Amino acid sequence: MAYTVLVVDDEPQIHTFIRISLMAEGFEYIGAGSIGEALERFQSLEPDVVVLDLGLPDGDGMRFLQQVRQTSRVPALILTARDEEDEKIRLLEAGANDYLSKPFGVRELIVRIKVLVRDLVEDGALSDVVHCGRIRLQQSTHEAWLDDDILALTNKEFAFMLILAMHQNKLVKQTDLLEQIWGETHREDTHYLRILVSQLRRKLNDSVDEQALLKTETGLGYRLLN
């Protein structure tokens, strides 16, 4: 399922193994190493789930959750090094949906994330199908349509279209697309996007001159128009 998970942690090795595991299960990954970075990415990319460490370089991770809870019910899974009952109660009262004590197994982490997403879908807070104008994307099956015609998209093309469809008409930055689709080590590899977008334009019958569906903002990013 191509739902988006924001992982907030200041340890690079944590990001590495969580990102690999999430992507292997079909999730989209967003990484942040501080409260400030997490807030910016949360507001611009609107993740479906947050995985949050408490010990961050610019403060307690609960400060981030408190700010998020002012406007959003996004499910939050807290990573904590403390296993005391009082700490767990504090986390739940502050708005956490679940918690996982460090050290943790990545398989358990993925299962807990899947449970949070399943609950959202069952509650109707998330839809399996995303619409943007003439484009329709089904996340659970990775199927895509232009009007009533099936689009044969690669996994990366589908991920690209899904990210844009979830932010329809809004600019999505090149660096954010590259990190989510290819990983944080490819944030500067803009030629990957140029090749992918060229392939998509042919499939969408959307010429560079027209850009009726897929809008390129040169040097900045892309928009999917509805």
C-alpha cells in the first residue's frame, strides 16, 4: 500500500533500515532529523503516518506531536528508550496512537504501522483510490487510469503520480520527490526526474508544450493539474 510515512529521528542508521523496510512493503518514506525539519515536511507533504523519536537535537519530540495535534489526527507511533508505565501513559495522553520501546525489531514496527493505516482506512479517514482530474490511482493494487483507459506505469512512475495526486495543483519540490522515490542519497539527481517525466508525458499524451496534466516548474518541481 503506497501510504506515506514520516520518520522523525536523528540517527542516520535508524532512517536507513526503516526506509529500506518501508519501501520493501510498498510504503512511501519521508525522513526528518529534527523538529523543525519534521514540521516543514509534515506541512508540505501531509504524511499518512508519523514515526517519531523523542530525543531530537532541537528538543523533545513531543513538542512536534503537540503542534501537529492542533490541526491533525494523523496516527503517530512513538519510539522511546523508556519502558516505564508512567512514560507510556504520558505518550498516550499527549496524542500518541502507539509506542515502541528501543531497541525494536523492524518487523514489529512495520506491523504496527500497517495496523494504524488499516484503522484509518476502516474509519474512512483514508481512501484507497486517489483522484486528480482525469487521473485515478488505486493504491492497494498500483493500478492507474487516464479517464477510462488503463495506464501501464512502473513502480517509480506510480509513486511519482501518487505523490503529485495527493498534492493536486500544488508544487512538489524536486528534492522531496527524489528522496521519497529513490532515497535521500539521490536528492540532487534531477536527471532521474527528467527521464521519468518524459516517459510519463508519452503515456499521458501530455506534450511538453501543452502540459495540460503534468506541469513542470523549471528548477523547482512538478504539479499535477486537476
